[in-house]
Amino acid sequence: MKFNFPIIIIDEDFRSENASGHGIRALAQAIEKEGIEVVGMTSYGDLTSFAQQQSRASAFVLSIDDEEFGGGSVEETEVALRTLRAFVEEIRFKNADIPIYLYGETRTSRHIPNDILRELHGFIHMHEDTPEFVARHMIREAKSYMDSLAPPFFRALVDYAQDGSYSWHCPGHSGGVAFLKSPVGRMFHQFFGENMLRADVCNAVDELGQLLDHTGPVAASERNAARIFNADHLFFVTNGTSTSNKIVWHSMVAPDDIVVVDRNCHKSILHAIMMTGAVPVFLTPTRNNFGIIGPIPKSEFEMANIQKKIDANPFIKDKKKKPRILTITQSTYDGVLYNVETLKEMLDGRIDALHFDEAWLPHAAFHDFYKDMHAIGRDRPRAKESMVFSTQSTHKLLAGLSQASQILVRDSESRKLDRDCFNEAYLMHTSTSPQYAIIASCDVAAAMMEPPGGTALVEESIAEALDFRRAMRKVDAEFGTDWWFKMWGPDYLSEEGMAEREDWVLRADDRWHGFGKLAEGFNMLDPIKATVVTPGLDVDGDFADSGIPASIVTKYLAEHGVVVEKCGLYSFFIMFTIGITKGRWNSMVTELQQFKDDYDKNQPLWRVLPEFIAKNPRYEKIGLRDLCDQIHGIYKANDVARLTTEMYLSSMVPAMKPSDAFAKMAHGEIERVSIDDLEGRVTAVLLTPYPPGIPLLIPGERFNKTIVDYLKFAREFNKKFPGFETDIHGLVAEKSNGERVYYVDCVK
């Protein structure tokens, strides 16, 4: 397949009618006759912006003729070389391999310093050879570079899709042909395109290898990704990190095993507990009054405290049995990280496997900003006994397609992964018909992170996130005493450039985070996770007289083309992935300005939220500020910030093993219990309020009064404010006498 990567020429005379201009255009024409596109530029322009072209070019040709060196004075020469050096450095910051040529008639390598020369692939003197020969030489280097780009599986998939082989295997659309037999199918074909459909094949294609037994190009790509991510073993997973987590657990955990789990875990971990029949002991994280989940205190990880939890659990038969696995969320949704080296020192050998759910942290291995704050990295000491697992969503912050995930494993000094045994768990959870585009995206996403490119991408993400925070502070400063949105994060923010890592470490005496006394150096905040705080609530949980609930802001943003990741009571969350641009975050700032203007004018909702009003006409004549006041008023009257904090920190009493409670549901030994009758009952299902999307109760635990009080509040709130309902997975809604009644499935 022919990819479009032009050769870029930068020469002040590219469009000039002089000898130099004719010469460089002759070279460009010779290149184009060989079938390669040429893009001609007359100046470097903004170096940083222009260097972005490295991702779409196959080679650069940079002129160093007299025009660039002016009259040749020392000062003019220094300026020319400084510009040239800056451009080459900007290219090499991201791309160590793309060919760079210098082109000149009067200048030679003796005029160019060594630090520039060593980055070059050639030095062209136009009139010493024919343009055709020089073009072929450059094209050879450009093609060699292009041939080196595609990682193993993606290369094999492209070759197969272009091979022209007839497909007699599934899927039934046979390379997209079936779609062409129907009008709606033809629309589908035109939308997704020929290449995607030709590449959608089944595991009968031997030359692509097998995901299920890790052979051929798939295995080569997994080995390549393991090298890039500094892991001993790496496995691609095509149905998300939920599945990656279950694979890790089923490879390590059996019925009645003791497992140590972050209470702020993804529901897939709780599903794994139910599926394996393990007995969990939970580590309780901190939580602030914004509803942001904080770190588990360091003291919770002390083995003496873990043993106390084991001793107190009535369903653990052998209290001396070593826990099989520790699973913690690294990072939290809002970006709180743990020092992994500290955890390894505390728990190595005391727990068989240390599992870090790094769904939101695959980028950390590629920048020193995150040193020791991720599971597996370069030049990090091995654990002596405990295996280290990391499960990562390459689709969340890297460039994988949705559901692209991977499992990283690091052997300990004394134990190595048994790949055959591990693969039995892998087979249990992996489809025999994996989506090959997702495998290719895992492959390409890993290759994109190969340094220096990966390091540059992460640094850009951090830099964009910091610039967004600076812009928000600038707006706030200009408004003075008037209201504006705040950014949750450290009080100190560097004025320009990259932040110092130490600026983002959570300290015990910092009030901004609201997590109380934390251990020094144990946690930090990832700056690319940006939480915007709306007016109305402070970090101590005190409500102001007026406020702006975040759910209203995010509905406003959505109707103006800005969709955020997560919404809390008075905060919403956005991520600065490697795909975020200045245009996106600047648009966020301007849309928030528009919201402020409409709020201050109390614009009617029919004007500012027309799509919402079409579904909820009862609000048509209400003003934006009036609606904010109404919802803020009910939040304040019910002290919801403290209620939700106390709810998550309240005592969760296990009445039976999670797997046993879930079995009751499978056997129909449950009954639907209304909210008013829940206190003391044992849930058979996960109960998960959104926000924050963290399971509150798991099967086998009892409802306490604090949780029931929250559910009663949610019921009343949903009744008063349809369209802004508190979504709680596990609640069953049924109509009774025209009223919506809520139930939870409980064990009989």
C-alpha cells in the first residue's frame, strides 16, 4: 500500500527565478517523477509548529545557501546556524530516524558544527550530479525510513489486506463485499472504507499469526511492545482492561484465596472476586468533599494492619494464609498516583502478586516526570519474590482503538511467569474471533511510544495541561472578585514550561487536596488529569449561598460541542491525552466564558439548552442561574457533600462471600427490596452511584443507615429534577401507581 509521506524541502529560493531556485525545483521535479510528493517551503516559520511536520514527512531537505547565511559575517552565520540547529533539534526531539539532508552550492560540511552534522543523512551539492540521481538517492533513504516504521503485526495486516486473496472464511461480509449488496450496507462501506473491511479477518489467516496462542506477527508485536514498555512479558487484549484484570486474576486466584483490594477499584476487579470465589479484604482510600477519591493512606498498606483486616473477616478460614494478590488503582480517576517502589519495599514477599490497574497510566513509563510512580519501568529494581502485573488501557490515553488493552508482567528475582499456565486464563476471557484492527492499534500505539517520540508525546500532553491551567488562572485573575471556575491542583504553578515533579507531590500540610495528613513522598497528582471545580462548595464541604452544580455546566458544554469525561457534584474532569490540541483546550476556556456570560444574564434555558428543553419542556421558562440556584439549594439543604463522603467511608460489613451472594442471584434466591426497607439487608448486586462510578456495595455486604439515607436523597432528587437524575447502577426502577419506585435485589 502506498502511504502519503512527502519529502519536504525548505529553501528561501524555492519559488525564486534564479539559479538556486531553478536547481532546487529541478530536484523536486525529479523526485515527483519517481512518484513521491514534494512539499516546498520558503522559510522555517514557527519552528515548533513546523517541526510537527515530522509525523507526515519521509525526509527533509534544508537549504544552507548564501541566502540563509546573509553576507557571511560572524553574526549572520551564528544566526543561520542557530536557526538550523533549533530546527534539527525540534525534529530529533520527536523523531530520531527521519532522513535530514542539507542542500547547498557554496557551503560544505566544514561550515556546519558537529552537533548538526551527526544528525544528517547527507549533504547535497546540486551541480555536482544530476537531479535524477540525487532524487533516487534521497528516495532510497526515505523508503528505507518508511519501511522501518510499521511494527510487525500492522505490517503483516497491511500486506494481507493488499494481497488480493479471495476470502472464504469468516466474517461473512467477505472483505466488505456483502455490504455492497444493500443500500444501507453500501453506506456502511463508504463510512468505514475499503481498508478497514479488507483487514477484518478471522484467525484462519496463518500469515497474521494467532492472538490466542501468541504466534507469528502477533507474538513479534507483543515482544516489541514488551521491549518498549520495559516489561518481561506483554499480552495484547482486545476487549478492554476489564478483561485484562480478569485474566490476571484468573491466572493467580482460586476459591477462598485471600485478596487485598483497593476499595476504589474498577468494577471488573469486583467481578473477578465474584468469579474466582476469593475472600477480599479492602483498603479504604481517602476522599475529599468535592467527591474526589484520594489515595489509600500509607498505613493501610502496612502488613500488620492488613493482618488485622484478615483476622476480622469471618469468611477467611486460614488466618495465616499469605494473600494471593494486591490490586490497587494506579492512577485514580482524578490522577492520584502511588510510589510503587515504596509499596514493593513494604509488600514484596508478603503478597504473592502486586497488580496495578493502570488503565489511566500507560503513558507514565515514557517520562521521568513519573519516576517510581508507575508499576514497571526502565532501570527499576526487581521485586525479590512478588510478581508485578500492570493492566493498561492503551485506548484511554494512548492511540489504541476502543477496547485496546494490554497486560504487562515483570518477573521477580525468584519467580518467572509460566506463560503456558497464564495463557489458560487468557484463553478463558479472549474471543476466538478477535478484532484485528484492535490488535493492530495495540501494535501501533506501542510503536508510537518508542523514545524519543513517546517521550515527546507525553511531554506535550503535560505541557498542554499546564498551559490550560495557566489560562484558567489568568482568566480568574482578570475577573478579580467576580466568580470563575477553579482548577483542582497544587497552589503553586510554574509560570512557563514544564513543571517540576516535586510541585505535584501531595504533601501532608497542603489544604488544596483535602485528603488530610498524607505520608511524605508517597503520592503525586498527574497534571494531565484536570479537574475543574465549579462555584458553590469548598474543599471542607461547606456550601456557599449560591452555586453552580457541575451537571448543569456539562450539559451546557455538551450542547456546544464539548463533551467531558466525568462529572461530580461541583467538579468535572477532562484528560489531556496525546491527542489533545491547543484548539481543544482553548475552546474549553471560551465555552466556559460563554457559560459564565449566560449564567450572569440568567438566560432562559430554551435559549441556551434547546436540546435538553426538547426532552424536558418543564424547564423551558426557567433561567440558567435560577436552575443552578434550585439544584444547589437542595444539595445544600441535604448536605450532600458530607453525606456522600461519609457514605463511602462508612463501615461495609460483609455478611457472606461475594461469590456466594452472586450465586443466590443466579439461583433466583433473591427479592426486590424497596429503599425504605434496605437497612440491614444483604445486597446480591453491585451498587454503583454515578458520579463517581465507584461501587459502593458489593454482593454479600449489608446496607447501613448512611447508604440508605443517600438512596432516599437520590430518590427525592430524581423526582424533583428529571433530566438531572443521579444514576445508580444496581437500583431497579419500576412504576407503581404512576410513581417511580426504586428497589435493590437482596439475598432472601
